[in-house]
Amino acid sequence: MKFKDAARHAIKLILTLAVFVGIFAEFGGGVVEVSPTELRAGAIWEQGNPAMPGIVGKLKARVKGEALPAPRVPLAASEVCKVAAGAQVFARGLDGNVVPVRALRHCREDALAVAFGQASEDAPVAIDAVGERAWLRRQGFQLVPMDARELWREVTSVQLGTFLPWFLFAMSVKLVGIFANIYRWQVLLAGQGLTFDFKWLTSSYFVGRYFGIVTPSTMGLDGWRLYDTIRATRKPVECTTALAVERLIGLVGLLAVILVFMPFASLEGRSLAELVRAMAVPIAAGAIFTVLLLLRPTAFRWMVRLMPHPKLRTFLGSAIDSATAYSTNRRALVIALGCAFFGQVTTMFMYFGNAMALGVENVTMAQVLYASAIMTLGTFLAPSASGEGVRELVFVALLGGHTTAAKAFLIGHLGFWIEKLPLSLPGLWPLLRAPDSYKRVTMDDLKALKDEVAAG
């Protein structure tokens, strides 16, 4: 492995670890002293103004010169725990400053109940029994406003009778999507004149998923499939072309499901959702451009010269060359596009199954499905190891206003374990049954093959 490749993978790993440190690490937390009298009267609480627009709405208001609403509004003490389950709650300190607090730390059975009788979290007392001084838990800076205790509380509150059937549903629907992806691969290989048995491709696909558990980026699944098909056919150009077109078609399927579900997911006020909605036209243009590239690739060859960077020119040139092989085989492209769309939908329903398994309330099916599609796009764009860290942050950013940050985090994180264990470990079985020479493939073998294909 070249130093440049090793450095790229190391950067992805470091960024992934940094995300998780940012998720669980809190900076500037502690406690804040409040007035006991005002605390008992319930006069210190505030919440973010529901009328406050997200980042796109704020930008539009500034451009138009419109006044923004007040950033916070008063909150009744009886509503604190309910609001805190999905949004940030604020409290006015003894010094008059309004600061974010971890209100759920002061709730018992969904009702505001306790404060701290000293400047630590070791002495919770009933709010009605606080003395001359009282403190609340302050919320410091954190990518996800939760800690390990809140996460563990959500995990231990899961009902097995609810979790198990929905977990099996999530795993099964994703498995159906995997088979659709394998069929898409078979169709595209056939378009290159390469005939493979579906059973053989299934074994190869799951071996690739098994290697994907521990290998960075797509070197596991895509690298293995490339190696395996070239090893069987000795036709590297055709195998590489099929895989390259599969990626383009997968991108079209992803952009298409985002556009289809966008009108049905009411996530107003969430900055990420507003940002994606504002990009609806570029997303649609990207999907249309990719479809036209697949149907009439030679019409775009002039654009290669306009790309400002050599890598962009190389990427677009390779995409055009790959798509040319299918420009006259429209039937294969249509089938592959249908499989890509179906595969993306099954991934979205896997995360819906996760949400139901965790007993998540106050979110709709459309919201979870749409958030899942955005999450997939996020893992595609952001540099991370297997998308870990990114998927959790996206779910919290989109659904955190409707459910607790811990539950939104778990919806995404559970998908990681479904993908990596029950739907990847079975790839060890066909690998164990293969000849020893087949099992001894190393990362250097995959890298050498990749370099050979790139060179020739």
C-alpha cells in the first residue's frame, strides 16, 4: 500500500474517532446555580423558539432584511421534561444569564422533580425541598447532547417483545435489498458479455461484505468483487466497467429516493433538512445528468477538458468510457436503475425497522425514511471509516427535534451492527469452503490488482 493511500485511510480513521470523541466528550459542562425561589415557582425555564427558522431560513431573512423571532421563549415547568426529550432546554442562572441545561437529569417519571443541593451532581434533592441554594446540570458543548448514561438508559428501556420482531424485519428487508444489488451486478456483468451464476455472485458478494468488516472504505466489498470476477474471467476492463457503472447507477437511485420522499418529510426547523431541501434543484440536476451520461455518454466528452483538476478530468473521462459500454443496452440500464432504487428503499426501511424496534415515538415513517436517505448521502460524501459516526450525527441532526438525541443516535448505530454482523459475517462460510489459494488473498493482492487495472 502506497504512503498516499495509507495516509488517506488513516485520516478517515482519525476523523471517525474524532467524531465519536465529539459525540461523547463534553466541553464546558458542570453545574449552574439558580434561584431556589424561582426554581420552585417554575419561572426560570426557556426553550428554543419553535418559530425560529433553520440555517437556510435565517440566511433568507438576512438577505431580505427581515427581523428574526426571539431566539427563546418561556417554558412552563410542567412541560420541561416533555420538551427536553427532543430539544434543548434553557434555564436562567442566579447571575441572570440564560444557559443550556441537561433538563432530563432533573426529571423523574417524565416530570421535573429534583435539583442539586450543592455545587456537584452527588446530592439530588426534591425541588420543593431545596434550601437556600440550588444548582442544575449545565449542558456544555457537545456534538450530540447526551452522555453514556442517557444512551444506556435508552438501551435498557428497550422491550424485547417489541425489539426482536422489528429487528428481524430490519435485517430481512435489508437482505432483500442485498439480493437486488447482487442481481444488478449480474445484469451489468452480462452487459459486458460476462455470464455468472447468481449463486456464485452471491457467495462472492458476501465474502466481500465479510472483508468489509475490517477493511477501510470500499476495499472490502468492491475490492473483493473486482478481484474475484477478474480472477474468474481474466477480463479486468469489463469487470471494472461493470463496477464503475454500478456506482453511477447507485448514485442515481440514491438521489431519486431523496427527491421522492422530500415532500413527505416535515422536518421544518432542522437546519440540515432545510439545507438539503434548498439543494433540491442541484440534486435533481445531478440525477438527470447521470442518467443522460449513462444513455448518451459521448455527448459529454467535451466536458472533460473543462474540469479544473486532473483528478476530476480522469474521473469524468473514466465514467464516460464506462457508460459507453451500456449506451446501446438500455434494457440492462433500466433493470439496474430499478434495482438501485429498490435497494435504496430497502435500506431506508431497515432504519425504519430500527426506529420501531427501539420504540421511538413522535416521528413518522416518512421522516425516518427521508432521514435514512440523507444519512446514506452523508456517508457517501463525508470522509469516515464505513460511515461510522456520520450516520449517527445525521439522524440526530434530522430527528433530534422529534425524539431524544440518544434514540436518534441508536437508530443509526443499530444499522451499523446489522450491516457489519448478521449481514456480513455469513461471508466467512463460502470463504472457508474455498481453496486455500482463494483464502490467502491479502490487501497487497487487491491493491496490486487495482493498480494493474488502473494502468491498463
